[in-house]
Amino acid sequence: HTATSPLEVVSPYHAFSAAPPCFLRKPRKWPGPEGFPTTLRLLWDDRALYVCWELQGDLAAPVLLKEAPVLEGALQTLSSDQRSLLFDERVECFLWQPSGDSSEETYFAFEINYGGKVLTNRAHFGGRFGFDWDGSNAFAVWTEEVSVGPEGDCGTKALSCRVVIGEFRWEALGLDHRKEIRLGLHRAQHPVSQAALEPLGAEEAQALLQGMIWTSWIDPDDAEVNFHRVEMFGRLLLQPPGIQQDGSCAAARFLSSKALRILRSPIPRLEECPPGSILIRAKYASLCGSDFPFFREQREPASYWDRDGFCGHEAIGVVLDSR
């Protein structure tokens, strides 16, 4: 990545347009249903690793706890605010630089809920957790709900995905990106039937935790539901600078009255879409009558049906594939 940090640009999600996607899936031998799809895109520069999670599906609100559930070991040292995050739906990034005996080595764990709250952990594979580690200078987080379809007057349910972007800084973590780095990427989802609206008691919270749906970049090919082990880390291969990939297409973004900007945007993949979807290479797009009030300064851009400002929902193109 050669520009500024993706977190500092106008539309952070679209800064990842050139990055090819990979996907999180439930390990085959782990219990529970498959969970909703998650797409990952990664960028890096000499300062940091940037990870973008695109989260499909119905997302649960952060969990409210009526009483502190019983936790074991180092988890008992967590504050009530930190404990509640363990029961939230969230994404996770684990980073490790091997140097010798893995049983004594340190790795860094970042657990991020959909509101951008982060639980940091400087841990050891020998089983010691370090939740008291102050990693505030080692990361930054951006999260937003990105609209991808109509809402409101159209009579159609809004289509959107939650995007979480994490910036993890090499120097603050003591990681040398010129040497081998191992990476773990995960997502925790509540059971589909769970609606975390009312505060949960200790037993309800424990049941929620036990029913959590886990997806991962790595499949360890075993039934041990545990991310805190060497087998759950894959090797991160950083593409050398100067070798460019382009996984992007063009998108017109409505900024203000009579103002459009053409942005690079990630090419959609059918793996990210629900059954019944088709992939189209667009040839032409037009402005609908419902768009004109915004272009003529009669309505505020902030009330546009696509909150991220992407228009042209009347399109002509060629069907490339279907699902």
C-alpha cells in the first residue's frame, strides 16, 4: 500500500479495492452452523498491516450483562467493560513472529466488536495471557455500516454490510515485516436465533458464549475450538512493493449536488453474495428520477438512499456468472 493509511482517506473501505479477497469459514470439524459470510482484504506498508473485514448477515448489538459471568484464569482480571466484549459478536486479528521455541513465544491478540471497542492481549503460547498490556499505540480501528442497496421509499429491505478495518503497527508491536510473520484472522457470531436486546444474566451469558459460531482463515483439521495455539496461525506473505495487483472496478460516488467522483471499488465476488445473485459487468448506468432531487439541490445528500453515496441503480450490462 503506497498511499496514506486507509483509515485517513474519504472512504476507507474503498482503499482496499486493489486487494484480492479471501474468506473466513467455520473449520470443518468444529461444532455449530456455518455462520454468515465474511470477506477479508489486506494491505501493508512499512508502517502497518491493514485488515478489512466485510461482515455479511444480521449483526447483533453489543451484549449487556446484568451480572458478571464466572470466568477462569487470567480472564478473572478483566474489568466489567472488558468482560462484556468477550460475549459480543466481533472480529479478531492475532499476530506472531516466530523466533524459536513456540511454547515460550509471545503473540498479540486484538478482539474488536462492531462498535470499535478493542480488547488487547499480549499472550504466550504456554497459556499466559496479558490483558494488562497497554497496546493503545499499536493499533487503530475504523468501523462503519456501508450501504449496498436501496432502502426507504423503494419498499425493499436495505442491503448493507458492516465493515471493520484494523491498523496494526509493526514498530509498536516489535514486529519486523521483512521477516516471517504468522497471522490468525477470525469472526465470532451469535447463534442466528440470539437477539441480544435485554441484559443477560450469568447463565444466559454463559450459554451464549458456548453457542458462539466461530469462523477462521485457517482450518486446523481437528475439533479443538481454540485459537490460542500455533496451528491457528497461517504464514503471512507480503507482496513486494512494485508488484501491483488490481482487484478493482470503477464506482461513481455522489458527493454533493452535481458532483460525482469515480472511485476504485472492490470487484464483487459471488462467494460474498446470497443464492440467486448474478455477477454483471456494467456497460451503462443512468440517473433515475429519484436521484434528480439530490442533484438539483432540492434534498440533502445525507438523506440519499445509499448512505455511502453510490448511485446509478438503473444499469445495463453483461451477465458474467450466477449463483
